[in-house]
Amino acid sequence: MLRLPRYRYVRPDTLEEALGALHGERGRAMPIAGGTDLVPNLKHRLFEPERLVSLRGIRELRGVTSGDGVLRVGAMERLADVAAHPDVRRHAPGLAQAAGQVAGPQLRNMGTLGGNICLDTRCTYYNQTFFWRQALGFCLKKDGDACHVTKVGRKCVAAHSADTPGALMVLEAEIELVGPAGARRVPAADFFVADGIWNTVRAADELVTGVRLPLRPRRRSAYRKLRQRASIDFPLLSVAVAADLQEDGTVTRIGIVVSALGARPRVLTGLEDIAVGRRFTDEVVQALAERAEAQCRPLTNITVDPAWRRAMVPVQVRRALQGLSDPGGSGSPGREA
């Protein structure tokens, strides 16, 4: 039986109290929201904090509001609620779909948007028991000095495995942070870095308080996810797309983010040359799918053939782009592509 390490549980009532409990405690104190990923990691001794600071009782971190051209979602909103909220489904269907495909319904009813944004990276050689990792000699991300994926270098390539960040990035969202130095906003596209050990710009004593998405009346978005079991698994590949369209369907802006391949979501480039000023014809969709495949190189950080995962990139990109033709985002948020 895997047991939790000993820790002190703190449940503050205000954001100020939570920040006070975290400040200056790097490695010794950690925030916990829904705990759906953190608790298993604690059992595997991937983290051993002396104190867990619960965010559950902080009202400031909840709520979904829209107005003044912005949709704001609090960090402690449950993923199930984000997926079902009418304002999110209307203005950001890709985000609703992403939130609705995280794990299974039990975990979506516990997990939060902020927790998913800050989800720890995953790897075949990292997400194992202490006994398993010790037998292998540990890894670069935890207790060791070698990467068993690349075999060389000092760079961790554990996979970014969260669903909602890609959708936030293509929707030009901002992520709200607050810490001892005050509050700040970071574009979702700049929030993640290529370091599997700590893959965000968030400091250890900072908290994500919410996200802000600009409201665009003619923006369409969609999300597609590839996984072994459609009911619960982390993604083997995920694709988020968003496009601004004129009344006749002509594309004025397009964004595609592919994730679950490396330590951060990958923003695809060169898409404007293909799509802007044109409609989503079969020819344009195929060209975008081929451009996506050319830019993606999956690693062996997940126990599935990387060549197959790469072959699925154009398939999932085509499906996501076809979903843009539906004003509701093509499909209910919980449905597998």
C-alpha cells in the first residue's frame, strides 16, 4: 500500500493567509486545490512537503464572470463546472471541451482549472513508485542526474500533460498570478517554459488566481485529445485551435497549439501564410495538418510509440479544424474526438 508522507494541513480563509503560509517555504510548503494529481504524487514520494496549504476555502478564487470584453474564470472553479458553464461554452467552446475531457467525471468534480494549468509534467521514468525509481537509478527530474529519455544533457523532457493550457493559449488568455511581490498577468503563451522539472514562470510562492479571455464575437475554437482510454487517461497528444472568421468564413486569424509531446505546449508557426484570407476548404485544412506534422517530434517520455503519436498529429488537427465549422465548437465538452 502506498502511504502519504507526514505533513501539516493548513486551510486558510483568505488569499492573503494562503500567501503567508507559502512565502519563503519553497519545497517545504505546497498549495493544494483539488489534489487529484498532487495526492498520487505524494504517495510516490515525488514531493514531500512539510505543509499543504489548501485553497478550497478561499472565495476570491471562485466565480465565472463576463463583461467589458473579458471572460474571467476563477482558478478554483471545478473542471466539471467550467465545462458546463454557459458563458464558457458560448464564448470559449474549446476551453469547455478541454475541461470536459480531463480524466473522468469523478476527477473533474474535484480538479480545478488552476490545478490543471499548474499540472506537473509526466514521464515514464518519473511517475513511478520510489522503489521503481530507486531500482532504475532515479532520473533528472527527481533525485537523479540523468535523463533516461534523451540519455544525454541536463534538460528534463517530461511531457506537459494538462488539457486546458493549449485552449487558453490559442484563445489569447491571460493567467492571473499573485504572490508576495503583488499581482501580475502573464499571457498564457508565455506562461510555460521548456523545462520539465518546473515548466512554468510561476514562482513557488505564487498562486494562480484566475484566467482572463478576450471576447471575440466571431472567434471559433475547438479541442481534440488522443488517449488510450477515452474515459480517464492523460493525453498522448492534444490539439487546440482557434480562428477569427469574417461573415463569409474568411480567416483573419488562426492559432494551433499541440501538446503532450514535450515539456511545454507547442505553438505552431507559419499558419497565417496558409489560412489567412482564405476559407477552411479541404485544401487549406490539409495544408495546415501537414504543417503541424512537420513541426512535431514526439519523444519516448510516454509508453506509446512516438512515430504513431506523430502520425496522429495531422489526423487530430484536421478533426479540430473541422470542429470550427460548428458555432458551438462541434460536440459536447465531454466527448472524445
